[in-house]
Amino acid sequence: MLAGALALSVVGCEKDGGMPSKQSGAVRRDEGSLLADLPAGNVGLFGGNYLRLQDFFQNSAFAKLMGNMESISPGMKAWTECFVHTGQRSLQMLGALAYSDAGITMRYVMKGFGVDDVKACAQKAGFPVQVDGDGKFVSISMATALGPISTGYLVLADGALLTRQAMAMPPVAAMPSPTTRADLEADVALLAKGTAADDKRLIAELAKIDRDRAMWFVGDATGTPIEDKLGTLRGWVDLDGGITMDIAFELKDRAMANEIARGIPEMKKQADVLGKDIGAVVRGIKFERKGDHLRFVVAISKQQLDAIVEQMGPLMGAGALGGGGF
């Protein structure tokens, strides 16, 4: 599997220390329309094929964890299944992460999924749902171990739905704050000052990754509390026959970069103490360093994933809080 992930087409690839890396290049038209619906000033962008992600979680070793989540967040399984089934028509999604002194805000925009779809899926899940009289805003409430999470979706001028989740930093509560129509309308007003397409450093990183994967992300720590340690980062996750991850980042702390570079070979030598399957994954890590830029490629086969989830499942399930979703 790893060989297949790395043996990518020569077209659109770059060489970084001998590890090929496919690039999708400039923003595509459909991506551009989604970026135009998100305000500027972000530290991260993320996207991919949400339906592939959900299908993987429902039809892999992680299905057991989804079952644990259902016991903590009743209705989440029905909500997710309805979302996936409805979204098979033409769902497109893109998200942005913004940071300020007030905290972190994640915004998501989607096309191919409307107010009526949100209402129908919420009703199937048993979530309280309310649609405003003008049909432009729908709010739902999801149960979690810590109490209900309220979120809302606003219809934009191009028919897309905008939603968000905000959390104070440092956290003063364990859950995101409720999403109101006023919050989303304020986000729309920000578009006049710039959109996510104007976040040039993020757009430059976005061009360097393979955006045809199940999930991709780019980031830039400038303006955050860790900007002296971390610069830009990018990566993708794919799910064909298991999980493959390709992650690259700029580590400004040279001492830390040196420690990582020295630690990888030693970690591989000691990998067997982690058990047969986790040890095999660790030994298979591909790593390269080019100045202050580090890159990792990690592959986990389906068989390894099954064994790892079986081994760690109780711990992972205990940590699930439920809620979330789009």
C-alpha cells in the first residue's frame, strides 16, 4: 500500500529528498467558489471528500468507536448516515480555521446540502430542529456527554450553507459556544473585507498538496502563540486499503528539529516494545528533513488498523465526547 501511495504520477510531482509528492496546483473553480464564501484571516484551510471519510468510519475497524459514540451522543449515527446518503448527490465542502485573542473559530461552507436536508436528517436523528420563517436559517441541537450542542446553518447568496464552531482560548468551557444566525450573518459581512482566497500563504501551500485525497489541510502559524516554533504546514490523509498520511511542516526551532531527526531512527529501533502491529507501522515511517522543513509519510494497512483499534479501542472509546459533525 505504501509503495502505491508513493509511486504517484510523474506529472504534477516534486522531489523532496527523494520522496515524490503529487501537487494539485492552482485553486480549481469549485474550490474557488467555496473559498469565496469564507472570510479572510485564517490560519488553516481543510477539505476533501467528507463522504469517503464517513464511509470509512462506518465500514472499518472504527465502526466500533462509532457505536461507542452513539451511546454517548444518541442520534449521531442516524444523523451521519442521513448526511452521507443525502450528500451522495453532489456534496462539496471546505473549512477554515481562524485564530484571535478571543479564541478559535472553525467555519464550514457546503454545497449540495440544503436547509430541507438538514431538517430531514435532524428529524431522523431525533435532534430538535427549527427553521426560520424566511427559510434562510436552520438550527439544531445535538446531545453530548457534556450536554447539548446547538449549531446553525445560514443560506448564502449562492445557495451554499455556512456554519461555524467557536471556542474561547484558553477554554473556559469544554464545548463550543452556540452558533446563532447573528454569528453567521456577521461572518458574511466580513466577506466585504476579504475572503479565504486572499490568505496568500495558505493558498500557496494548498497548491503544493494532492487535494484529491480523502482529507487535506494546510496551515500557517503566523500570528499565533506558536509562530516562533512553527511556520507553514500541509498534508493529506487517504483511506484506500487502510490509512496513509503525508504531513510536511516548517519547524523554526532548530534544536527541536535536530531532536526529531535524531529520535526517528532510535524510535524505529525500539518500535517492538509497542507491540507487533504498532511497531511495524513505526518502522515503516518515511522521514526526511530539508533545512527547517520536515516531512513524514505513514502507512497503516487494514490488517494493522484492525489490530490497533482492537488493542486501543477501549481507551479511544472512553475519550469520545460525541457531538460535532457538520
